[in-house]
Amino acid sequence: MKISQVVVPNTGGWQIWQSVVKTIKIDQGKHYFKLVAVTGGFNINYFNVQKVLTDINSLKIDDIIIFPNPASNHIVIKSSGFQYNKVEVIEYLGKIVLSKSVQYEPELNLPISLTNGAYIVKISNGLKYQEKRIIINKN
């Protein structure tokens, strides 16, 4: 049974990416994920499937800043309104490559050792979280 479909726009080039986000609500239980391409001429950089129990856990605070971006060997997480205690770095295939319990600081300098690529930085406090995209470029 088809639950939903996503239309992906043509960006005009193989290395020109555009994010497409779609929330799909499904009933509780066992499900199978199937990706069907109706037409060709595209490539998929990644897709992310997340289990979200309720939308109130996703924190939407614009005063959280992660820099530099692109980064090489460290990142700085700056937050004046959200007191987090955990930082995770997740590669786009979903694997957690760094997970660290931290003491909240308005400006946290975090050393990292990652290969070049795109990652998600997730900061959380057990009840709420915020995710930001970063690029690692050691060149």
C-alpha cells in the first residue's frame, strides 16, 4: 500500500543538491520502506528516516549557532537560550560518529576528528533537541 510520494525537482546538475523534506505519518506497527523511482536522471545524496513521537520534542530556537561552517578540527556551539547536556554528530547515513555528555556552557568549544563530508550536529537535554547541518573540510 502506498502511503505517500515525494516529487524531487530537477536541479540541473549531478552535484547541485536541493533538500526535500516531507513528513509522513504512519500508524504504529511493523512497516517496510520501499523507494521507487518512476523516472531516471537523478541521484540521491542521502535520505533520513526518523521516529518522532510528538512534534513538541523538536526545539525551534534560532539563537543556537554552530561555527565555523565548514569546520576542520573543532566546532563551537553557541546557545544562550537552550541548556543542553549532550552533543551528537551524525553522518548522513544515520550513524552516530560522536556522542558526548557535556556540561552546558553558553559557548562550547568541541574538538572533532572527522573525515570530509556533511554531518548533523544534534544537541539535546533529554527532553528537547536541536539539529544543525555542518560541513567538515580539512583541505
